[in-house]
Amino acid sequence: MDNTHNRRGRHDVFISFRGPDTRNNFVDHLYDHLTRKGISVFKDDKRLEKGESLSPQLVQAIKNSRISIVVFSERYVESKWCLEEMATIAECSKEFNQKVFPVFYAVDPSHVRNQNGVYRKAFVLHKKKFKRDLNKVVRWTNAMNVLANFVGWDVRNKPEFQEIKNIVQQVIKTLGHKLSGFADDLIGIQPRVEELDTLMDVSSTNDKFRVIGVWGMSGIGKTTLASALYDKVSGQFDASCFIENVSRIYKDGGANAVMKQILQQTMDENNLETYRPSEISSIVRNRLCNRKLLVVLDNVDLLDQVEELAINPESLSTGSRMIITTRDMHILKAYGTWLVSQNTRMSYQVYEVPLLNNNDARELFYRKAFKSKDPTNGCVKLTPEVLNYVQGLPLAVRVVGSFLRTRNAGEWRDALNRLRNNPDKEVMDVLQEDYVTRILDACELHPLIGIQSLVERSLIAIRDEEIYMHDMLQELGKKIVRQQFPGEPGLWSRLWLYQDVYGVMTTQTGTNKVKAIILNKKGHNSEYRRLRADGLSIMQGLQILILYHNDFSGSLKFLSNSLQYLEWHGYPFASLPLNFEPYGLVELNMPCSSIQRLWNDHKDLPCLKRGDLSNSKCLVETPNFSGSKILEQLDLTGCINLSYVHPSIGLLEKLVFLSFEGCRSLVRIVLHGDTASNLCSLKVLHLSGCTKLETIPEFTGVSNLEYLDIDQCTSLSIIDQSIGDLTQLKFLSLRDCTNLVSIPESINSMTSLVALDLCGCLKLENVPLGKVSASADKLTSSSSHYMKSLIFLDLSFCNLSIVPDAIGELRHLERLNLEGNNFVSLPSSMGSLYSLAYLNLTHCTKLQSLPDLKLCATCSSGGSYFKMISGTHNHRSGLYIYNCPLLKIGEKSQDLAVSWLHNLAQSPHHFRGGFDIIVPGENIPDRFDRKFKGRARVRVRNYMRMYKDWIGCVFGVVFEGPKFGSSHHSDSWAQHCCLYLSFENEETEETFDIPIRLDLNSVALSNENIPG
């Protein structure tokens, strides 16, 4: 039996023929042309015509083929086995919609269709022979009538070579856009093959030669995907080859061995052993010249494995393609870059093979573990645990699923626990083949290059500026560590399980081989036993220490000076060891520690970039920073007893982030040092909650600061004039600085200022918005040209009595909060605030009139500045006028609402969040035609389906609120809540709030409306 198997054990084409008529001529030539196109063919060359029926293997071969070619020849009809094949093919055509092509070789098609001529004579003999079973003959004649009437080829008196080409092209066309019958476990592969096929763009004539890189981690299915694509498109090329495991072939025999494989598959060259390497190269160059070639190089792990092949892209025919599967992106980039540099008509594309999504992983797992798409086994409920373990890696899904098959729930749980600590050997062996040398080699490189190298080798991924490694690769690393010294964790390079760390520290068996201890599981200390601190002291080679544990006995007398990363949450000691000199330390993170002083004397930490002592409530002073000049981040948030900041902090020219938030014992901070540049890199400074801070630091030399937060500094009365030097400042918040009296006029120099929050500054005597301040009016009346970038301004509860005309010059202002002030009117210049989308006048109890306002329904900034200042995601736009008893605006509010909605409808794609208009009134406007009283609940259905231009819903509510004062510091303030509306449709339910301060116990809803 001579047949070519595709990689799935099935066939594209089954050829039915009469051997003596066609075996050594037409059929052999057809078979050769088909196989050269990469088409898998079943051709029964060694049929033993014995017995009365076809063998089960032959019947199965017919059923598993996608196309059958029946070659009707003169003596075909004489063979009852040929007729049985034909009848079986006809049945498969009817039952499975299998494609059948008849070929009429040296026989008249009408004789076949009507059983005339030689075919009539043969059937006369069959009827005599099977006179007791004439149904058999009827079955044959019926099948022949059907198949002979299909579209096919009459090859009599025609050039055989050309007719064979026509047949092959029709087979290719039929197969071209359908994937062969994939094995059941190739879940989710079809869309990936289609994506790759799009990248291949075989029909394009623009590219002379294109390389497609199939890139991903081990076990993710690169070879399977490339194989499926090859089976689909290889027939569209003059020559094609699939070289499996190139890295192994190259390792055993070099590039010469790979080229021999290429010649064997593309040219059917098998006698190559006598040729020298140079001759092999010459044969490849010459024989493949001017041919449209497809080459698949599977599992390439060195650039040389591609570059040393004698394939000359320039000499190939237009449309040639090469597919390279690899774990190393660098190979693809290097070869692709070289390729493009040779010819502009050459290109390369890279396809990153994704992990299985959850649905596909579940389906594959079900088929492996339960042999079903929809299992009812009680173990199904444990499937989420398995999927969480394998994380979409196809190899792991298949192996673990097969391992768990036929086991009960108890065995599943035991197996999962074992696999977490001792991963499956089959999976690990595949991953480990690449892991050890590559990851260890990369770790010796410069951090930036090393990380990029790991990314290119599919060992890690970077998403949203975070590094990810598949759990299976992490488990592999742990397995390798364990294998170094089985059962002796004190000799391992890394410790990550509490029981191992406990054992090593209790028995003091740690050695200099231990490079990392990582216990980063957050939990209650009661879950773990007390550790001995002196157990750490003997591990002098420790480079990484991460602990979420603070229950230690004894004292810590020594820490490894080799430490590069120290993260110890809840560090239980008052200071670090006196002899601790970690010259290479990069990060020192000890939040919630018991530290009082890090160290007493000067320490040289030239590599330190980040320090985190946040919420270390015992810390009383910062250390001398003169030996840590490249420090970039320092977080002292919540250090409530910190009273002294060493002036050397002003020498940190690389410092970008500095937080003293909640340091309520700080009275004074000095930021300027002895150099002119000082904190020239500082961008973010948090001082909020420093309730004893009497003066803010001088900002001389801090010229690049962008974010300054001085909220709730209740002892602060003045702001240093140097704040005007902050020309790059974008966000400034002085919220609830209740004793602040004045702000310097130099604030007008901050031309980049986007957001200014002065809410709750009750004693503020002046707020300069221009060159000259007018303290009597609280705001200056001069031009505000100098704060032309301002978008967000909060002056709520500042006791303002007048708002000057100058505010109208803030042409980019989008959000203005004037809530809780004492002015009687607003200047007409506010009508020039064309970008204004939010105006809050709630609790302005003396307000009597409003100017003409042109509120904008959309914010060009998308609310991002408001979010940065307020810490909220509420980006709603609107006009809020509540508890303004003297204000009567009548129809003006309705006109404003209509104008505003019209604006929104013009630019709906710019709109973000909701919008509200809350104004005095007694009735819902007549424009609302569906009205309800009391607590109405109305469902909104199918608007998005009914109206393709549907933008949203408008709600109208009339409510009666209580009378109360405007002081936002009153005791009753905490009880004031929001008014809520519920919006539902068939697919979702959302609750929106109208963000006004109300006492809900006193609110009575009199009407509620949604649009009809």
C-alpha cells in the first residue's frame, strides 16, 4: 500500500483506479504531481483482491479523504473490488458531502454513464455471476450513474501532462479554502490559521519573497499551527517543504543536513549522500531557481540555521514564502531586517501565537479529561482550578487532561496539589529544553538588554508596564532549583515556600548558595510560626529578600551586604544592622515597619533608586541621603512621628517622586541644597495631611515639579513666594487649608497650571488670578492671562463675596466650582467661558441672578484633570444650583438645557460620563411627555436596537429639599448623600447619582420622568 499521510493521519485525496490499466502511467503521474504540491494522497498499490468485500482499512481511508478521484478505464468495470470502492465513494459523497472527480481514461464517458459498450459486456457477466445477489449489481450501476455524471475530465486524445495539471489545479482550488479534518484536540486553531493565511497573502504579486515568523513560548502550538497552514496552502506553490525540528537537524549535521531535507521534499532527491557540502549548496541554488517556493523551518533557535541555507530569495519566483517557527524574536528581527535591506520587494511579518482563551482551553480539557464536549462527571467543578494552573498553554492542557482522565474527585485534588509543587515531567521537559541556558544567559546581561532578550525568547511578556511569566515557566524554574540539591533547601539558590524558609532558619542550615528568599504571600502572622532572625544572618550571599512576615525571635545582627533588592513588610526591628553596607542595593522597601532610624551615620548606597518607608509609625527622622544621589522615589506617607528631614534630601538631583503625606509631626521641610540644581528632577510632591506644617519649603531649583498636593495642612498660613518658580506645575491643590490667609501673586507665573483646587480655604484673603490682587474682593480684577492653561478651578467654600470680570479670561476653563460662597451675582464675562462644561453654584445662599451662560456639553480633556485632583472618576458635566433661595431664573434654565443638549447631539463622540442640570423650579418641562409621581420604576427597553442614532436618556426629577447652612464642615455634613436614579434595559442595570449634597431623610420626590 503506497500512500502519503498528512500530519493528522488523514488524506486529502483518495484515488480509485484499475491497476493493470493505469498504475504505471496516468495514475502514477497524477499521484506524483499531487504529492509534489503537498497534497496527501491515498493510492492502494498493493491490493490483494481476495474475499467479497473491501478491507476495513480501505473503507476508512475512503471515509477520511476529502476528495475522491475515480479513474474509469476500459477494464475498471471488470473488477468487483473497483466497483465496491466506487459504490463506497458514492455513499460517502451522499452522506459526508465528499467531493468526487471522475476521470475517463481510454473510455467513452457515455459508455460509463449508460453502461454501454465494453461496460455493458462487463455488467452482463456480473449479473450472471451474482444472479443470487442482484442487489449488489444494482448498487454498482446506481453508483456509476451518479459518479459518471459529476463534472470531471475526458483525457482521451489529449496531452496527458496538461490534463494532469488541470486536475491538480482543481484539487488545489477545492482544498484551498477549507482546512482538512483536524484532529479533535486542535481546538481554536482555525481562526489562527486564517490570521496566518492573511499574513501569507499567497495571491499577492507585490512581494517577491516574504518571511512569516511564528513566535511563542514552548508548548503553545507553533509547530501545530505551521503544519495546519502548510497543509492548507502548500498546493499553491511550485515546490514546498516542511522541515521539522531544524535545531536538532542542524545540531546533528549542520546546514548541509537541513538543505538535504529541503531537496528531498521539494525535488524528490534521495541520493545526496555522495555530494560534498558545496555541491549541496549549489544544487539548492540552481534547482530552486525561478520556482515559487514555500519553505517551513520549524523550531529554529539560532540565526545561523537560516542564514547558512543556500536559498537565494532574489532567484526565486514572485510569491515565494518562508515560515519560521521559533521561541526567539531576535532571530526573526535580524533575518527580516537583512531581507528588507536586500530588496524593497521582500518583507517579513511576525505572528505571536496566543495562549488558548478560557473557552477553548475548557473545551480542549473536556475532550482530554472526559472525552466529551459537555461532560456530566462530578469532577467538572474542579475544572476552573485546572485551567487556572495551566493558564491556556495547549501542551499543559492536553497533558494534564489526559493524566486526570478516569480519576475521581479526591484523586484530582491530590494530583493538583502534587502538580503545583512537582509539575508534570512531559510538560517540563519541553519547556526546559529552552529555559535553562537562555534565561540564565539573559540574566547575566544588562537589565534593559536582559529583559528584552527574555521577551524575545518568549520567556516573559510585558503588558501595561508590568512583567509577566507564565506560571508553568515559573514552576519549571522552581523544579530546576529543587533538582540542584534534592531535600536540602539550605543549598538551593532560591527559597519561596514558608516551610522551607522555616526549616532553614530554624536549623540554621542556610548557606551562601541562597541568593533569594521570596515569601510574598500576604496573610495573618497567626498562620505561620515565629522565625529566627539569626537564621538570616548566616546567608551572606543573599541578593533578593522579600518578606511579608514580622514575627521574629532574637535580634537581627547581620544582613547580607550583597542585597540588591530588599522588601520587608512590617520589619519588626528599630533599625537596620550597624554593619549593613549594601553597596549594590537598588530598592529598599519597608512599609509598615517598626524602624525608628534607618542608620545613624552616613551610608554609601550609590545604586539605591527607590525607598519606601510608608506607614512606618515609629520613624522619627530620615537618614543622611548624601550617599544615595541617584535615588528616584522616596515614599514616607503615613510616618506620623516623623519630625526631622535631613537637609541632604535637597541634593537628590534624580529624585522624581517624594511623599510626606500624613506626616503630621512635621513642622518644617527644607528642599534646597548647596547646589544650584537641587531637586531638578522632582515631578510629584505630596504634602497633604501634614497638619503641623507651618510653612511649605522653598521651591528654588525645583523647576520641573508637575504635581503639588498640600491638602489639609491646617497650620499653614502663607505660601512661599518661590512657588511662582514652578513654571511646569500642572496640578496644585490646597484643599482644606483652613488657616491659609494668602497666596503670593507669583502664582500667575505658572503658565502650565491646569488644575487649581482651593476648596475649603475659609480664611483666604486673596486669590490672585492676574498681576494685581484685590484683597477686598477676594479675587483680583485684572487680566488672568497668566493662567491661560487652567482647565479646573475649585473655589468652593472660600467665603468669596465678589467674582471679578477677569475670570472670563480663563478661556480653556472646563470645570468651575463656586459652591458655598457669598456673592450676589456673577460677572457677565462668564459668558465667554465657551469651554465650560461644569458649573457648581450649590449653597450660594445670597446669589440672586445669573449671566447668560454657554455651557459646553463635552470636555475636551475627558475629565482627566478633575480626576487627578479630586481622586474621583466622576466626570459628569452640568449646572448645579441648589439651596440658592434668592435665585429666580424661570425659563432660562429650560432654554439652557435645550441649548446644552443640542450641543451634545452635535458631538456625541466627545461626550464622556453623564450630565445634569439642577436648578430651582416647580414643574418638569413640557418637553417630557411621560410623567410619574412618587417612587416610579420604569424600564427602558430596546432603544439602542430601535434607533441606530440613539445617544442616551434624559431624566427629569422634581424634589423638595431641606433648608440648611452652607458650611461644609458642619456636623450634619456627613449625613448628606446623593440622590439616586436607576436606569435599566434588558441587558444591564446601572445606577446614576445626581452629585448634590442632600439629606435623603428630608427629600421628597414629587415627579419622576424618563423620555418616551
